Amino acid sequence: MYPKNPVKLPDGMDIHDWMETKKKQFPDRLRNYSPYANSYKMMFYRKQFTKFGSYISCGAYVRQTGKNAVELIEMVSNVNYADYSISQIPKGGELGPMNEKERTEILLPCIEEFLTPPQTKE
């Protein structure tokens, strides 16, 4: 579970508006779908590589919990060699977090990057 839950949505937005805005903000780095009425499964790929040249991605289940808030649960991180710029299923990788260090150094920075408010389109 994301430690800063609930995440406040911008005024006038519901989860669907917000996820559409996120998709426009990160057109090549965000994959999502809506399995239920007010929820999404998302996978976000960071721009940053690891020192080994692999990609870091994170996923979460995002659900609307109030009129202006969502929460992120069931978070997972993945370090792999898949290229997010093309449609390719990741090959291998390490799911996590496995421990507190990986949670704070890999998973949470990825989630925080996803949550950054849009400034400009990439």
C-alpha cells in the first residue's frame, strides 16, 4: 500500500479523467486498463535506467475511494530489459519489493514519478 494514501485528485476530476490525463502526460511509459467501474491496473516505466542499463517499472491497483481521492494498493516493482518504447512483453525481471531498501530505492521513487503533476507532454 502506498504510504501517502489517499492521493488527492485535481479539482473537478474523477479517476477516469485523472488516468486519461496521466496517459497524455506519459504516452509511451504508462499502460493501464480498467477492470472495474472505479479502478485501474497500471504499469509505469521510469525514464531512468539502472546502472546495469535495465528499465525500472512499477505497477499498482488504483481505486477511487472518495469524490476527490484515489488510493494505490498492491504495488509491485519490476527491473527488466524490456524496451517500453515498443510494444513488447517484459522478458524476465525481478518483481518486488523484496525488502525495505528496494521498496524505498526502487518502488516508491517509481510511484512518485508517476504521481508528478503534468507540466508538459514528454
